[in-house]
Amino acid sequence: MPSREDIRAFIARERQASGEASPAKIGKREIARAFGIRGDDKILLKKILKELEIEGEISRSRKGLHEKGALPQIVLADIVSRNPDGDLIAAPAEWEEDLGPAPRIVVFAPKKPRPGYPAPGIGDRALLRVAPLRETGGPGYSGRVVKLLSRAARRMLGIFREDPRGGGGRIVPVEKKLRDKEFRVAEADRGEARDGDLVSVETLSRGRLGLPVAKVRERLGSMSSEKAISLIAINAHGLPDVFRPETIEASERAKPARIEAEGFLREDWRSLPMVTIDPPDAKDHDDAVHAAPDDSPDNANGFVITVAIADVSWYVRPGAALDREALDRGNSVYFPDRVVPMLPERISNDLCSLREGEDRPALACRMRIGKDGRKIDHSFHRVMMRSAAKLSYQQAQDAVDGRPDATTAPLLDEVLRPLWRAHQATKIAREKRSPLDLDLPERKIILKPDGTVDRVLTPPRLDAHKLIEEFMILANVAAAETLEAQKSHLIYRAHDEPSVEKLNALSEFLATIGIKLAKGQVLKPMQFNAILDRVRGTAHENVVNEIVLRTQAQAEYVAENYGHFGLHLRRYAHFTSPIRRYADLIVHRALVRALDLGPGGLPEMSREHLAEIAARISACERRAMAAERETADRLIAVFLSDKIGASFDGRIAGVTPSGLFVKLSETGADGFVPAGTLGADYFRFEEAHMALVGARSGESFQLGDAVTVRLVEAAPFAGALRFEVLSEGKPRVGRATALKAKAARAKAKKSPAKASRRRARA
């Protein structure tokens, strides 16, 4: 039997020796084979692996076993410093704190830099190919730059405020962390900045007295309108919002696709009455659906579902100007007042938008499902289609619910009702699959014509939404299955199972509310759903939903499949939105090539190259999510800035040693409550309970608790709000239970006989 050190060394050695961009899976079977372990000894091996996992020496995921804190071979990293030898040092751009300190990567520059490839520097973000270093005391990894993603660290942004006395002004930073600081700008250093402008600045000096000094580098635009708030996120995150001239020129040259072109003949599906179902304000329509009873005798009461997706790969060819910029952007970014699209409007809103009554090229997936919703088979087709109608979710739902309008009435029997009947079947399969069922309401910010916030609402979750969602999931699975069957490389949408550390934290919390969950237990989505069902309608519902959400890993794009935990699917790829996601465009091209569907297919590409693209677009996705979230925070902070002193209902959405984060019920706005303002008591942080608990009173404020707060301060352009809690904390259940138990024990000591009789009755 190998020692624990032998097992750890084997895992590390195999990871290092793997030549693929995503290392081969290493599990109990591979370890047993390597060490010749057979029979009952496998039980002991399993026990050793479980102990190493619980102690945090190794981690387990669908990617297999690996050393705690081990990096994949392709890493998104920030170059942060130099070592004494002058080598650049990088750190992973994202790192989970429960894995320990983030590893350091020494970046070795090539001896002969390639022309046109700038050398990396401090502050840059890059994709690195890394390998472990075994020297003690130094960085854990060496790295080689695969792709330089940005040439500088994020700029410091602020609002320029002119000094009414003349002679320059001040900069009010927009970042939450810097909202209490200001910088002084001399008249000579203000450039073209005017009062209220968003500017990019560099700091010049910091004297012992007075404000630090800064210089305006660039005027980015006027902040007089709330429509300009998204400018902050665009510039802070370096979102490319202006297309290059060659990209615009290429989009303008594009001509509408025809049934027959470049020696390829599309299937003519224009008579099939497919419909688009989207939000009422959608400008692009990249998916259309249709359903009909299956007339095949081997599928009684089954359905044929068709999902057609705009054929972006016809217009955006690999390596061309449109393709290069789409890869740089990675995805479209959606703000309440604007969209930063992945592709120019000529492509996204015109040639690739499935407009009602107009011929459009599409890549279609036709799926046969049984009456129980189980997919029997599927096929992909490159077609020419014509949408029968452009419908909104509410419009389609109203028609099926008995309130059709002039557009939906003619479609009701032949188009809409078959769609809903097919959806009823898919719901059976979904319930059997039991994906993770978290209740996560989405809020939408509605603006007035002048760009100010009108209201914040939570749109109802209709069956129409669920229908489109389930049909898209079916098509995404079909795409992954087809490409795997064709032995084609692709980019998967993967979602790892929760880490042992997070599951242990969840177990500790659930124990405080009387739900037992063994430490080290591997959970499936069905078991998470059982926990959520158990607390539904109770006082613990919100806090458990929040903690279960935080337990989950983040989904990502990968070239090596390890499944989608949340959807409970073994293989899954994004196929349904190539207008706004580059990953979908890769999948379209792979299908075109694998099925010989004409020009525009994926060129010869190694899995290693696809892994680099996957890491890059995953980074773009995280960048977009951060920009969208921060913009929403700023808009709502502006909306609430004239309501200082008003009271609001909310829930505690986060607990830290320094205070509480509260999410308002009506607007979804997040604000902070410093621990020092909670009252005269001293409040300590209890991580197991996710609560701040009064040292003397036992009064507690726990994650998920409903509270009433008063707005004390709003920093609009930083998106920061500060609250004061008006509600009283809850009596701490754990403390009350402990005191009760202590009193019972004291009573038992005085009267052992009575205590014995009580135990017997129990």
C-alpha cells in the first residue's frame, strides 16, 4: 500500500506529465492500477483518499483528484511584480480563499520575442501555460505567455469636480474601495475635463499634508445623464465598445445569404411555421422554435421539436476581421441603457436576426422526444427559414391562457398549443433528471426616456420562459452529443461539483438549524433540492437558498468535458446564441465541419488551442458579469440618493466580521451596515452560524434574516449604500438551547433518580 506522500506525489507527477491542455482524469482506479492495488486493499485506498480529501491535502472534482490549490495548465493571470532576479511574477486572476494562499507563477519571457507580440509587463493580464516548479521557497509554477489580454492595469476612474474658486479641481473616485478618498488636480493637469466629467487619472504624488495629487489622462464623457453611468463600467473593465474600422467595413460588405451559394444548397424550411419568443424590448432574435406531434408509429404521443438558430458562422468566417474582434469581446454585454455587442449591428440586428416574414439562414436541430420527454434522437440541418411571428413571452403566454390577440389567434391551434404540449412532456424528463432548483428572482431596471431610473421590477417567471429554456437546453445537449459522436473537438459549458471545503461549511451551517449532513459526503443536485424543499416556507428558507447558492462552483468554458453539475447533465455545450457568445460560434463551426454542412466550418484546431480560447472567453464572461452588476448597483444608488433617511425592508445577504450586507426587497439594492452601528453590545462573527452575535445579549443578525433599515448614505457613482438597522436582532437559538441544556444538567445532578426516569420515558 502506498503512503499518503506516495499518493500525493503520484497525482502531482501525473498532472505534470500530461501533455494536454486539460490534464487527464486521475482517480482511484488510476492510482490502484499504478501501484498494483487489488481486492480488499482498494477499500483501504479509498479510506486514505477520503482522509486526504477531508484534511485538505487533495481535492476531488469531476476533473478527478488533484493537489489542493493546483493550477490547470492554462491560467488567466495578472502580472503583479518582479522577483530579485528581474523575472515577472504573476498570480491567478481568480482564486478561492478556501484553497489557501494563491500560488505565484514566475513568467519566463522568450529569448527571441516574436515580431508583433509585445513583451508582458507589470499590470498586464495574460493567458499563461504553467508547469509546477519543485524548488522550495520560491514560486510554485513557471509560466509562458500564450496571449496578452490587456496592456495595463485597470485605470483609476473618477468624477472631476471643478473648484469654484478656480485653479483646477478634485477627483472623486468611482470605486467603492476609494469612495472616501479624493485627489487634487492642478489647473495645468485637468486637460479638457469639465465639471461632472468621467475621467481617467494617474496619481502623481502623496505628500504628508493635504490631498494626494493626480493628473487627468483622458476625458471619457459627461456624467450629467444617468445614461452615461455604464461608461464607468465600460472603461473600468476595459470593455471594447467601439468596433475597429475593418470590422465595420466587413459587416457592411456582407450580403444576405441565399438558398444556394458557394456550391452549397441549404434545405428549404421556409414553410415551417417557426416563431421567435423573446422579451418585448429584444432587438435581435437568434432562436426560433416549433413543435408538432410525432407521426412515427414507434413514438405514440411523442413530439418533434425544432430549434433553429441564426447561422452566424456563414457570415463570420474563422480568422477574418469579424472573427478576430468577436474573440476579443467574447460575448455581448447588456446594460439597462445600452448593449456592447459582440458583433456589429449589421450582423446581430439585421442579417442574423430571425425577423418575422423574412428569409434567414439558420442551423436547425430537429429532436424527437417521447411522451415522457426523453429525447429519442436528433439531427442537425443547415436551412433557410422564415419566422411566422415575433412574439413576446407575455404575448405567447396570454394566448395559451385564453387571451389571444390579432397576432397569436391564427397561430394558437397549429403553433402555440403544440409547443406547450411538447413542453409538458419535457417537464417530466426534467423532474426525473432533477437539476438544481434554486429560486433566484431576476430584477430588471426600467429607465425613463431621459435615462433616469423609473422603477425596478421582478418580471414574472412564465411557462413561456421555461419552455424556451428547456428547448434550448435540449438543443445544447444534442450539439455536444453529436460532436462527441463525430470525434470532434469542441468547447463545453461545464459546471463543477462543489468543493469539499464548501460542502463542509454548508454541513456546519445546516447542523445549526437541525439538518444533518455528513462531512465529506458527495452531494448531487437532487439532494440539494431535498434540502431546499425541507426548508421551503420556513424561517430558514432564504438563508439556506443563499448558502446553497454560495456553495456552488462557477460555470466555465472548457475543452475537456467534466459535465454540468447544476443541470445534472453529463455533456453540455452552448449552441443557441452565436450572436452574443463566441463559444456558441465555435460549436456551430464544429457542427458545420463534422456534418459536412458547407463553408464556414471550424478549421483544424487542437484541443490545446481550444482550451486557450475557452479560458479566454471565460475571462470575458466574468468581466461582463462584473460590469453589468456594478452598473446596476450605480443606477440604483443614484435612484436612492434622494431618499436619505427613508426606511426599507430587506434581507441580510452577507455577514462579515466588520458588518452586514443587506439586500433591499423592492429594488434589490445592496448596502452595508457597519458592525459598530448595530447597538451598544459588542457583536462577534460566528462563521458556523453565518451571524453576528451580541456578546452580552445573545442578540443575533444572521444571513437571510428579514430586517428593516434606514438609508444613511449614498455614493451614487461608486454604487455604494450605507444603512442603519432599525430591527432588533433575533434571540440566538443556539445560546438559548445551550442555557436550557445547562440548566437540565444541573437539575439532573441534584436528582439522579428523576433524571434516570426521564431518560427512560424518552
